[in-house]
Amino acid sequence: VEFVGAARGGTYVDATAGAGGHSQALLDAGADRVLAIDTDPHAVARLHHRFTDDPRVQVIHANFRDLGQIAPTLGFGRPDGLVFDLGLSSDQLEDPARGFSFQLDGPVDMRFNPDCGRPALDLVNRLPEPELAELLRQYGDERRARRIARRIVQRRAFTSTAELAGAIRSAIPGRQRLHPATRTFQALRMATNDELRALAAGLHAANELAASEARVVVISFHSHEDRMVK
């Protein structure tokens, strides 16, 4: 993303700050102030470390669904630009303890904020088969949702991502372009973090907050997210 508008200065909101790459790009482009938000406490700790000596950056631990309440109280009531980079970060994916990866064995957690809500394991081991299949269709665009849901129900209760990925693979035998668990893990993550409703709230807040000439940049990867953004 090239933040051309930031060359004019002004205030900006990085609503999914992660490792701070977009926040840094905004600063490098000439932004006067940046509000860096992330719901993951591990990301927030890294952001504090990265920008500890830069008074232009204010880091806050929050979900962008609450942007409408957060930004004005911190002096970002009419930002000149906002950026949302949706989905999963590499730091989250590569940490087995977070449970996002079907390639690394760990607990089936998948919460962006491990201190809030219920882990994905709750959905995997609790949902009735029809509801689980619908979840996989809605959040994962999974064409084989019914078959996968049936196998998950047959094999549960699960305790690890390796067990879950193995059960999904057994339901979809043969060579596949994508690992058979890819869409299921995506669906469970999105449902666990209530991502679509959070996005709807965040986009509404961005539209209400943004200055008249502001730009709102959203990087999306999922079909439902893409439709909402457009």
C-alpha cells in the first residue's frame, strides 16, 4: 500500500497494526500522528517496543469494532486516513501455541485476543453437525462442509490442531491443491473472533469518523469481507 495522502501530514489510524509495518509506512510518507490499534496483546507489546521512542505514534490495545468510541477520545476524531489489513498475521500463524495453523501442532485456540471469548475448540467439540457445516460454508466457502462436519463430529472430542487437521484430511482423501483443512481453519478462526460483525462495525465507524477528503484503505482476502468492503 502506498500512502500518498500522508505526504500532506495529518492524522491516521492503523486499525490492524500488527507488527507496525503500515504505521511505519504512514510515518515515512509524512503523517504527523498515527493511532496504532490491535486486538492481539502480543502484537500490542511489539508495537510498544517498536515505537517506544516515537511520540508520533499512540499504541492502544483494542478491537477496531470499537473504533467509534476509541478514536475521538484519543484525539483522532477526524482522521485523514484509516487502514484495515484483515485476517491473520504471520506472527500469529507461526506460533503453535496460538492454534491458528493446521501445520503446527498446538491447542485449538485461534483467538486474536487470548484473554477474551471462547477458543475455537469450543465450536469444534460442541456444535451440532448441521450448525458446524453451515459455519464452514459461511466463513470458509467450503464446498465439502457437510462431509467435513460429519467427520469432525465422528472423531471428537479434539484437543489439538494436529488431531483436527488429521480428521479433516481423512474426510477428503487424495491429492488436493490446498490442504483440506485450509478453509475449515479459516472458518473456525473467523467465527471464533466474530470477524464479520467486527468488520461491519469498524467500517461503519471509519465512515462516520473520516474527514471529508479522507481515504479508507481495506486489504481483504475473504469473499464475504470483500463484499462488505465494496
